[in-house]
Amino acid sequence: MIDTHCHIDFEEFDSDRDELIKRAKDKLNAVINSGYSVESNQKALELSQEYKDFVYPTFGFHPVSSQNSTEEEIKAAHEQVISHLDDILAVGEVGMDFYYCTDKALRKRQQEIFTGFIEIANEYHVPLLIHGRDCERKIFNLLNDYDGIPKVIFHCYGGSLKVARRILDLDDYYLSCSTMVCYSKHHQELFKEIPLERILTETDSPYLAMTKEERNEPANVVHAVEKLAELHEIDVADVDKQTEKNARYVFGI
């Protein structure tokens, strides 16, 4: 199994990160740590060097963080991504979040910033890892203008089935199923209808734990795989094999 999206660079893991990695290694074959900001990207890179061939980095700029950034900060993020294209698996997480952002001007700013990262992925032919919440259809429409992005991942997809089907009409577009599928009826109904050949698995650690009191961690991606097996009425081993195959193809590991 592979956790295709987590944030083990966060301070929530500072006290026991090595133990967490050991628990992950007991159950998983790889962990993809997604950068959140310039500082987070650097930490993700350092972790990939420390836990080589198990932890892999992606570089991004979360929309809720980036919407208030200066042009200089956005430029620094772009330069960081471009200078490390040989080290990272994807550009992301980047995107738009209209759940947390209701201000029209800030939503427009999110789109402008996201477009800059789309253009980098398109120009350099790098997979694009998307954070999209309450704006999945808008993001999908934005991507129609680009044909150089090799693969697109909608991280922690929670949009409608209608939009999901439009997304999956395109080759090399994937939807990532988080541990939310273990307790969210919407996600269960959604991912029951999505073919396993287009599903990735993730925890988004430290978020999306089984209970509010818990801290999520990569090893818990096992629970998402088990729930997918239940929803699709097939063996856990088959879901494990297919979703890992998908992840290795999408991210080139």
C-alpha cells in the first residue's frame, strides 16, 4: 500500500516521527509527503533524503495559505518548484478552496495563483496534485486549456459523482480516496461508483483521523483500503494491489 498524500513534516509529528515512519514501514511500501508552503516543501525534501526510497516529496503551496501571499513569496515558491523538479514527484498540493474562502476577491486570487502552478506543471510536464474543495468543477474547467500535464490527481476528492465522472472521462486523471471513506457516507457512496483503476489512497495526515481526538498517520491508509474492498465487494489484497499499481504509475515510483 502507498499513502499518496500526507504531511509528516508538520510539527504534530516532531516528537515521534521516527516511530511513525517505522509503523508506516510495517504496513506500506511508500509514503508521499506533500509540501504545503516554501518551508514545508523544504522539510518534505529533507525527510525524503533522511528516509530515502520510502518517503517521497511533492512541492506545493496550499491555496488557503497562498491567497494572502505577496508576489515575491509566490515567485519564491515557483522558483523552488522549478529548481527541484528532479527531486519531486509532482507539483502540489496546489489549487483552490472555496469552502474556507468565501470572499470573491480572495477566490479570484486563489485562481490566479493556482494558474501559475498549472503552467509550471504544463510547461515542465510534471504531474499536478490538486487541492480542490467546493470548486471541483471550476478546477476541472480550468485544466481544459492545458495539454502538457502528464497526470492529474484530485487529492482527497469529495466533490459530486457527476463531476467525478467528467474528470474520469479524461485519461490519466485520478481521484484520491482519503481515510474519510471510513466514516463519511458521502465518500462511501462516491467511491463505490468510481473504478478502482482510477483511485489512489491517502490519509492527509495529521488530518482526517477516525475520531476527532486522534492524530491521523500514514499507516492508517490500511483502513481506507479495507473500506474500498468492502464497498467494491472484493478482496483487500486486490484493492491493495490495484491502488498501489495506480500510485506507482501516477508518481513514477
